[in-house]
Amino acid sequence: MKSANLIIILILFGSSVVIAGTSSHKHAVHSVNPEMKKQHLAMSTIGKQWKVCKKALDEKNFKDAGIAVDTIINKSADINNFKLHKNRDKQQFIEQSNAFREEVIKLTDAIKTGDADAAESASNSVEESCRQCHEKFR
Ligand code: HEC
């Protein structure tokens, strides 16, 4: 009787370890997936549109550059909600993200006025802003 109790206790203990192990594993996978996918997607859209924008600027095609830059501004609204894996200073991240948006807005204005020099200089500032954020947070 006593050893049967011991066996039951061992079985219960063993299975709770297995359950705890499985659920923490599931939790880790679960908490990474949906949000990470969303932010991957937001950033890869920004990356693609940025290429489109630069190419259009090279060709002095301000219409397409303007469309690309508008898409970037719309997508950039998602950046503040990113879950950070590297450097979790969220306050600094949000400042970086706001600074980025300001640079993109300056570029939009330059594109609207069709000023190629202003657009080129604004475009360099935007790219610098991408680089700075990636250096700290990507
Ligand atoms: C405020 C911070 C911030 C700014 C500004 C920023 N990025 Fe990112 N970027 C990130 C972070 C963080 C990741 C990693 C996201 C992840 O995968 O979870 C990333 C990932 C990427 C990726 C990889 C996307 C993928 O497939 O996962 C590309 C491409 C990219 N950024 C391009 C750009 C370009 C181009 C700009 C500027 C026009 C830019 N980013 C501006 C923070 C930023």
C-alpha cells in the first residue's frame, strides 16, 4: 500500500513536470508568433516601399515616390507597438520611431514641392534614421 502511494506520487510529480514543460514551451512559441509576424510584415513593407521610393526619386518620379512614402507613414504607426528583443528601452525606441516619422514627413513635403535637392537630402536623413534605429534595436 505504501509503495503504491509512492508510485502514484511519483507519477503525478513526473506528469506535472511534463505538463509544466510543455505549457511553458507552448507559451514561448505562442507569445512570439502573432505579434512577431505582424511586426516582421510591417517592417518588410516599409523596407520594400523604401526601395520603391528611392528608385522613384532617382528617376525624379515624384508621383510614385509620394505614394511609397505615404505607405511608409501609414505603416510606421505600427512601429511604436513593436515588441523589442534587443535593447528593451521602450521610451528610447518610441523617440527613435517618432524622429523617423518626422524625417519621413519632411521627405513627403519635399516630394510635394518637387524640390529634387531637398528630397535627396531628406531621403538621406530618413535612411540615417533607419540605420540608427536598427543599430540600437534590431
Ligand atoms: C524605430 C525603429 C526602426 C526604424 C525607424 C526602422 N526600423 Fe526597420 N526594423 C526595426 C526593428 C526593431 C526590426 C526587427 C523587427 C522584427 O523582426 O521583429 C526591423 C526590421 C527591418 C527589416 C527586416 C524585416 C523583416 O523581414 O523582418 C527591414 C527590411 C527593415 N527593418 C527596413 C527598414 C527601413 C528601410 C527603414 C527606414 C526607411 C527602417 N527599417 C526603419 C526597427 C526600425
